[in-house]
Amino acid sequence: MKYAVIGTGGIGGYYGSRLAQNGQDVHFLLHSDYEFVKEHGLQIDSCAGSFHLDRPAVYRDVHDMPKCDVVLVCLKTVNNHLLESLLPPVVGDDTLVVLIQNGIGVEQDVQERFPGFQLAAGLAFICSAKAGPGRIDHQCYGYINFGDYSCRDPEALQRVADDFNAAGVQAGLVEYNEARWKKAVWNMPFNGMTVALGTQTDRLLRNPSTRNLIREQMLEVIGAARHLGVERIDEGFADHMITTTDAMTPYSPSMKLDFDHHRPMEIDYLYTRPLRIAREAGFAMPRLEMLEAELRFLERSRTA
């Protein structure tokens, strides 16, 4: 299949390069490092095996890209207003758009703007970041799950998962709502707490007080998910997420990197939207509401 990668950063750059390395026809949209990558290619420094793409198909203008079978949207959600101009040139009648983005409610909003598009969620469990022009630093993990949001052909999403697996990226299909809330169990505590306390994941878990707070925040997300009808999630999932994070290399989540580099943080979809959805359904998450307020304060303090 023909793939487009919209947002060639730590996530899109890694997954797109793995697919291209395995022979898939992948087209990358770049911005700041277009000239560098066009001349020097893409370097993937990976715990799963490093490699280099000598001549990837790269573009600075989406209008120069072909229509593709699958579009991997790997932008930060704060840039989703750009999708109005970025998606139509690469989306055909049967194109599947996979939103590999953080948060709750992303697909609903994109679907409202593009009613005819086929959408799926991409839930990436990966520690990967852009380390410089044309260079991706993949530190650990890397698997991805796909959840069907509005696919007219369910088998299309299975073909995407098959391509990822063939490229050495563990991938599977999951129920959409369950997958989004399970991802939030990790995202909501760790993204905000690393920003609020100016630290990394390992230090949060080494300290007994913050380790307990992280777990309590996870249980709030699990409680909200169960209240909203997600059945296959319980307290044990929080313990599994903590154990998994214990085994990770010290890590700064995407929100921490955005804050450190003075970029807008993804507060809306990571916090405001899920908190509101849960609250309107009659379930409150007070610890995470406090964390959201702290993040809003820090965000505003930088621009005041």
C-alpha cells in the first residue's frame, strides 16, 4: 500500500521509516529539515536496530504528494487546525486516515470537519523523539494498536496492522473506545506530572509519594473509563502500566519535551476533553482536574 506520513517527528519518522525499510511505498511530509533529509536521508537510532534511509520520498508541499491508501497523521493535536489544508491533497475516495495522536475526542472532531473520511485511531506505546535534523532517537518499546472509528472496509485496518508487523513493529486491532481510555491511563498522569514537577518518569516512580499519586491518578482514569462503559479495564491495569514504566529508560513524555522547548502543550485533548466527558457522565477526577489547572497555569505563565 501507499502511505503518507503527515508529521515526520519521533513517531511518524520512526513508523514511516520502518515501513519504508520493509519495502512499503512511503511519502514523508517535512518542514524544517526538508533540505537536510532530501540530501542526507533519515537516520533511525533504535533499540530495535538502527538503520538509515538513503533516499526517502520527502516533500515540503503536500500538494506535490500523491493520493495514498493510508495517511498516518502524527502531528501534535495543537496543530490539527492545519489538517484542513494538509489532508485533502493526499486523501482519495478509499483512503484510510490513521490519527496517531494523544488524547480523547480527537477522531470525533476530525470526523466533524471531514464527514466522508474513513478514520482510525493509532495508539502508540513508544519512547521515541526527534533528536535533530533527519535523526530519530527510538529509546524503547514501539508497539502500536489500531482502533476502528469509521472504516467502511474493516479489512483495510487489518492490512495496515499486517504491514506494521511485517516491518518489525508489533501491531494489533483493538476496540476503539477501550484503546483510547487505556492509553489515557498512562498519558494523563505521566505527561502532566513530568511537566508540573520538572522531572522524568523514573524519578516519579522512585519516590514513594509520587509513585502513589501516579497510581491514584491512573485509578481515576480507570474509574472514568468503567463509568463510560469500558469493561476490560480494572485496577490491575494501573499496576501493569507502572511495572511497564519501571522497566523503561528514564523518559520525558511528549508534553514535557513541548514544555521544555517552549511549544504549546496538548492540554485540551489530554486533559480538558476527557475530564469534561467524565464529569458530564457523572464521574469526577479531582486529582487530574488539579493537574490540569497546574498545567494551565504553567502554560499561561510562559506567555503572560
